[in-house]
Amino acid sequence: MAEDTALPEPDQGQAQQEVGPAAPPLRRRWWSRSRVLWIAVAAVVVMAGTALVLVQPAGAVRADVTEHFDLATPEPAILPGEPQEFTVRARDDRLSEIRAVLATYQGTISCDLRATLRDGSQTVATGTVPCGGIPDNEPTTILAFDPIEDSAGQSYDLTLEVTPGSVVGPSVWESTRGTDSFMTYYDPGRRIGDRVALVLDRMGDYAAPWGAPGALALLCLVAVGALGLLVARPRWGLVALVVMVLVRGVVWAALIPPLQGMDEGAHFANVQYIAEEGRLPVWNTTEHRYGAYSESMGVATEAMHVSSHRPTDRPDYGEAAVDALLAADGAAGTDSDGTGPAASYPPTYYGPAAVFYLAAGDDTVSQVQAVRLWSALLGALAIAFAWLFAGELFPLQRWTRAGVVVAVALQPMLAHQFAIVNNDGWVITCGFAALWLGARLVRSARAPWVMLAAGAAVGLGALGKPFGAIALFPVAIGWVFGKVQHRVTDWRRLVGEPLLAALGVAGTYGLWTVLSRALGIGSGIGFPTSADPVPRDPVTYLATQWDPGFVEFRGLWVTQFWGNFGWVNTPLPQLAYEILWWSYLALGVAVVAWFVAVVRRWRSRDQEQRRLDRLVTLCVGTGVLSLLGMYAIEYLFFRSTGRTDLLQGRYLLMVVPVLLALPVLLVQRFVPRARAAAITAWSLAGLVLALHLVSIAVIARHYYL
């Protein structure tokens, strides 16, 4: 990259207001004191908020060993004058709540449901629930009562009936295990602070040694120390952020039970096959001896209850449950055919992951936790690229740069994807690299080596998953801006640099294509086909996407993009999604206002404003084109299958840095003070931190309480 010709640094005087040596000593001291004051206020707010949260009531919790079920068929509806009798068994002392999964037939029933719990002839509790408030096919509390002290192992009779005047009641779901879908809860009246020890104890049952309570406490102290270093010495920002992200990856890996990350089983099966067999999966083989998954995978998946109905899709805890899993896993084989759903992906993620697998113990849980460390390391590499990207956007503004990258590091779904066994982490890392190189190209007149590296980043991203090719967009935008800005007319550059980018793609993705054909693996990238005689033209596809309420759009690019964890069944509170949606709209309005201002003052802009306008365009263009690219891919899928269920919000996580940098760039564009951009960046980081903590609480509640 030594040959790159770059723009001169913009407006050095402005940047030095924050960190430059030319600033007057008094002004620098004022800024330092102001920064210390803001840090102190933030620390007090965080500590006070934490204390306030810890004293809040936590509600009842499930037992260590609890109910697990899938939904099979609903029982007959509860009718007036026809009560239904069930048996409920307590798993622990201090039974205090019973929940049921009921079919309300999409809210078409009209009734009041009365529940009565009896211990022999003695009535323990009774209560009535309006049927209009019962969610369809989701757990709802039908009885809450004073705790029964010595309830462990006791069975109770439960009667459900509808009150006089009701028309028809709900149905209780019967599970695939032949049991009825009731859940028991215990020990209410505790505070959130009292539950922390329980969560940590249960996490430790299936976590690696670094997931033990003492180790987690030490890791959190390391993360706080890294954040302190970042605040005190922004020039050490990259080191501090790498440490923070490594801690984030390890903590989230301990937080999410093994195989409970989305599609984690399919990706771990690839790793296991490579490690055990010493060769690559051949997804299109006709030899089927063992099955797509090994026996050990089946044992671990069953113990984690991955396929059970939420929220019973969690492992059992306690020494007996752990020992039972280890014994069953030890007796199970690790042979498989290597033909799982992820077998057609190239080995770029799975090859290095197999090394971590081989370094782990002999049980599946330890192997999953070890492979997750590879994802955490990819997260550290990704944040390094995010740091370089932010450096292109905010040169000589270390404080602003650090705030933006902290916000990126704390984005909840990024934390999730870099803590589980999933090749999304590889794709996101390559996408971040492409963002950095694209931003560098914005200021480069000649950049042959940057274009070669950018092509390699795009090719490597596509080697993770095909949609990783959308990393091409920031590279293309940055290259065009660099050439237009410097008025490059030399055809050797205009032709040669794109050819170098193509060479980068050919040396990565192209090389794998040739090798896979030589090895007889073929390509599994194509979509399945369907012969159903349905229209598949662009107009029909666009009609399927039109929704005045933006329900599907919000589900993908708000809910799944920001945080719907596990197997897309552990959502954040609805309020969080509403705030995020309105934040999107506010950002859209700000972008429109920026565009109008640029058009009106096109010729009167100074050099710094022009630089910022190019970077804003890079961010907006990358986001919009990446989104359109996703829908173009889904349209091809629609053409082949007639279905429109391809997209998931995590597929666009590679644009997180541009999304979080954009509001800071807009503030800097219209408020040309370094402090304004820095305050905006750290305010944004604070909001994302709050969302991050809420995400941890949601996951802990789902799997451990």
C-alpha cells in the first residue's frame, strides 16, 4: 500500500481541538477536565443504574431439572360444564406458579378460564384468567399462589374449567412426549441481585473453565480495565478494544448454552467431521452410512433440549444432569457422513475451527466451547478492521473514533454471532475489512494494492457464505470516489485496478471453486428448484414484499438485526424494537436533510465538508446497496423455489460500522466541533451498552431462570 496516493489530512486545526499538539494548553486542560467529568458522571450513572436493577423483584424461577416439551396436538377445547383434570408434579420446594401452553385458535375463543390446584381434598389455590389475554401457543400464567414449602416430588391435581357465561375455552397442548404442556415455577419474592448467583452457578455446569463464576468475575474486571485504558489513553484504543472484544466473546460463549446458538449444530457438525475424519465434507456424496449428524451430536442436542418449545428449550442443571450427559456422550460415536445442512460451505471457517476441536476434551460440550474460541478470535480481528475503518472516517479524532468502535463492539447480535459456532463470524470479519479498504479508497488516487486486498476480502467473504459478496459495494463506492475526486483519467489505472480486485477474488473464491471441482465436491451454492406453477416475475415478488405496516421488514432488519437470540426465539422487549425503529426513521430524516443541504450548497462547501459528504455517501450507499443486494439474492431464490423465506437479519451485520458511524458523521458535518462528534459517538455507545446489558439479561432469563 506504499504506492497509494491519498488526500491530505482534512482541516488539521479542527482535529487538533481534540488531541492535536497545537491546541492551547488552557483549552487542552479544559477539555481533559471536561472529559474526566463526563467519565465520572457516566460511572455514577452506571453504578446507580446497576444498583437499581439489582434490587428489583425477579419473580419465580424454574427448577434445576424442569419440564421440556414440544407441541404435538391440542386436547379437546374446554367447554362450559365440562372441566378437564390434569396432574402437575413439583420439581422443587416452594412451588408458587403454574403456566400452561394453550391453543386459543388465534384469539377466537370467548371465555374466562378458572384454574384450581388441589392436594388431595385440600384446595391449594384457585384463580381466573380472561381468555382474551391468553397468547396463542405461548406459555401463560394460569395460577400464582403463596409458595408451598415442601413441594419437591409432590403431585397435585389441576382442574381447568370455563366460568358460566363462557362460550368455548382454550385447549391444552399435548406434547410429543405424551405429557401435557404445563410448567412449574418456584421461590418468588427474590430480587435480581439474589438471582445472579443462581445464574452463574447454572452457567458453570456446561461452560468451559473460563465460564466458572470466579473466572467470569475476573474477565469482567479485565473488560472494565480495558475500557478505562481506552478512556484514559485513546491512543491505546485498538489494544483496549481487542481485549474488550475477546472478553465479550468468552463471556457470551459461556452465557449461551452449547448448541443453542442459531444453526450451531449444523456448523459444529462440519467441524466435527473435519476433525474426526481428517477430510472435507462432501455434501453431494451418495454414500450414507451414519447420517448427517453423529451420535454424540444427537446426545448433546437432546440434553440441551434444543428442539423443545420455548422456554423449555434449555438444559437441565445440577451435578446429576451433567454426569448423565457426560456418560451418554462418552458412549456415543462421533462418526457421521458429513452431509449436514452446512456441508456445502467452503472450509475457510471450519478448517481452523477443527484445530480448536482437537485441542478440547473428549466430550461434545467441551468441544463446542473450544470451537467458540475461534469465533471469539474472529471477533477480535473484526474489531481491528472496524477500528481502521473508523480511523479513515475520523482521522486525528481518537476520542470520537473510540466511541464509534465501542458502539460497534457492543452491538448485541454481533456479540452473539462471535460467540457461537457459525461461519457468519467469518463473513462479518471480511465485510469489516472491505469497509476499511473502501473508506481508504475514498481518499486514494492510486491504490493497486488496496484494490488487490479488497478483492481478496470480498472473495474470502463469499467463501464464508455467498451473500458475503455484498462486501463489493463499499469497495466499488470508495474506488469511484477516489478516482472522481482526483480526476483520474489514466486508463491503466481505471482498468488495471479493477482487474487487480478481480485477481483478489480469483485467488480466493476462484481458487476454491477450481479445487472443489477437482476434489469432486462441486458447488452447493445453487438454490433448490420447485415446479409449482406460480408466477415468479419481479412484479409478483415485489407484491409479496409490500406491507404498509412493515411487519416483515421490521422483523428482519430491526428484530433479527439487533437482537433475537438463540434459534431466533429469544427476543428483546418490544419497547427496544420500537425505539430502534424510530431511530431508523430519525436517521433517515437526517440523511434526507443532509442531501438537501448538499444540493443547495454544492459549490460553497469547503474541503472538510466535501470529505465528510463523501464519507456519508459511502455509508449511506453501502447500507442501501447491501440491503437491495439482499433482496436481489432473495429474488433469485424466489425465481427458483417460489418462496420468499430466505433472508435473516444477521446476514447484514457486516454493515453495523457504517450504520453506527453515520449519525456521528452527520453531526460532525453540521456541527464542526470535535467535541460534538465525540459526545455523539459516546452517547451512542452508552445507548448500545444499555441494549447489550438488556440482551444479556434476556438470555439469562430464558436459559437460567
